[in-house]
Amino acid sequence: MWAGGAFFPAGFDGKEEGQPWTATTWSLTSLREWGLDASVLEGTAGLLEAGCRWEYEGLPYWGGEVDCCINSWTLANGVWLGVDVRGIAEWFVEHQLGDGGWNCEWVEGSTRSSFHSTLNSLKGLWAYEVATGGTAETKAARARGEEYLLARRLCLRLSTQELVGEWAGRFRSPFRWGYSVLNAMDYFWAVGVKDPRMAEAVEMIRLARQPDGTWLQGGRHPGRVWFEVDVAEGEPSKWLTFYAMRVLEWWDR
């Protein structure tokens, strides 16, 4: 394990600022997203299977948890490391809500989907589909999840057509768990889906461009890290600039 824990570092008591990003799930996610060759971690998956348990009820690591976002990262990390995680992929099919998305608070009784949880779930399902081809059920679930976001134009409440929250237009790097229209458009770029209902989100990204052509850091998610990988709030971010330019060039083609 990294930092002695599955999702939280050993000894974490919840009193420090923010969410620690040093435990196993976040360390694996960072390494995968940075493009590390999975062979470098040969043997790690088996060690985690034998010795790592979730903080939630001691569940086996590669069996997944009850949180949609945690399961999405575990699904993507699992296929990256060559683990059979089809059970987690099927979990997403079984736990998709009636409106087409997902919500990590389902276990507390929530029946309305979350932008954050839905986007993270889609990323996990896409990673599974790329690695394995997916199944008819996981593909259908992913399509329904995409429609949940598209029906809301990636940033609006379906009921009032008002902005869902200021966080939709706040671009933060690393993305972590947080939703933004840039994070969502980066997903749709990856899957190659263009839809006219994305136009407002694209313009939000375009309008955030600075006179020198860069995009500014909206604020790193607070919490313990192994090391910082982007600039402080308000400074030009190379990562955000890269993501935004890639999305806009793709959209404008």
C-alpha cells in the first residue's frame, strides 16, 4: 500500500485540511494518469489483493467499495494493472440511478444523480471499455450517463436551466474528483463524442482564456500530497492550458 491505507493514509482522523491524496487509490490513479507503464508495478496488484482492505467495512480492495467515485478509480486502475474487475463494472450497471447518472450518496438514500459522481463513473466505465471492449450493459450504462450530462448542457440544472454551481466553471488541476466543464469536455474529447449541447460549456472554456493564451489555476484541492504537480491558485497552469487548448482545437475542427 501507499501511505498505509486504501483510500486514506494510515492514522488519518479527518482533522487535517482537505482530503489526503497519498494513499493507495490516489497514488495509483496519479501514476496511471501520468502515463506510467503498468509493468513497472508488476506484482503490485497481487499484493493489494492479498493485503489491502477498504476502510469501509474492510472490503477486499479489488472488489470495490460503495462509493461511485472510489469504484471508478479502482475500475480504471484495475484494468490498467491487468486485474479482473468485471464485478466493479457490473456494479455501475446495477447502481445507475433512474435519471441516468450516479451519486456517491446513494448509500445514504439519494436518488438524484451528481455531476461529480456521474463524470467520474463515466471515466471508469470508459477505461474498462477501452481495455476489455466492455459489455452491452456497461456500454448502455455509459451512454445513459453521457445523456444525463448532455441533457443539462454539461453545466445547467435541468429544472431551471440555471448554472448548477460556480464549480462548473472553476478549473482546477489536478482534476481529482471535482467536476468542471473542462473536466467533462476532456472526457468527451477522449471518447470522441461531439454534441451541439456542449456549446455553452465550450464557450465557458474559451472565455476563461487569458490575453497571453493561458488558463489560470482555479485552486488546487487542499490536502496532503507526495509533491505538488501544478501551480498555486491564480497562476497560469500548463496542465489546464494544455487540456483547454486540446479541447478547443478538437471542437473547432
